Amino acid sequence: MSTAMNFGTKSFQPRPPDKGSFPLDHFGECKSFKDKFMKCLRDNNFENALCRIQSKEYLECRMNRQLMAQEPLEKLGFGDLIDGKSEKK
């Protein structure tokens, strides 16, 4: 009575994310940074390259409050924004 269709013997093997969990900001500690970033996106027709400073500030807030793992800003793509250097377009 085995009428089940077996399309292969491979099974899905889940694996955790590379960077681990990404805790939610339950207490709104970085809400003002997120709101500034989202406003910048809306004001600039969702062109994220124009909102890199706000994005950097939001990620720094999350790292400072242990809401994400500490990462060098250069590794996150913000090397040109460190020490007051900003890209001009």
C-alpha cells in the first residue's frame, strides 16, 4: 500500500544564519535612527545610496546596544564614511 511518490532521497538540512540571530529592538532603543533612515529613503525615492550616513548611524546604534554583533564599519561597507570622510555626489 505504498503509493507515496518519492522524488528523491535528499532531505532539506536547515542551517543557522551566518551572523547568528538578529534580535528585535523591543524597547525602541534605536527607533529614532530607524525613523531617520526610513524618512531619508522616502524623501529620496528609496535610493539607498543617498542614505548611507543614516544607515551607518542606525547600525552603530544597534551594535552599541548589543542588538547585533560588533562588526568593523569597513566590513559593512562604510569605510569611506569613517573619520568625517563622506562621499560627495
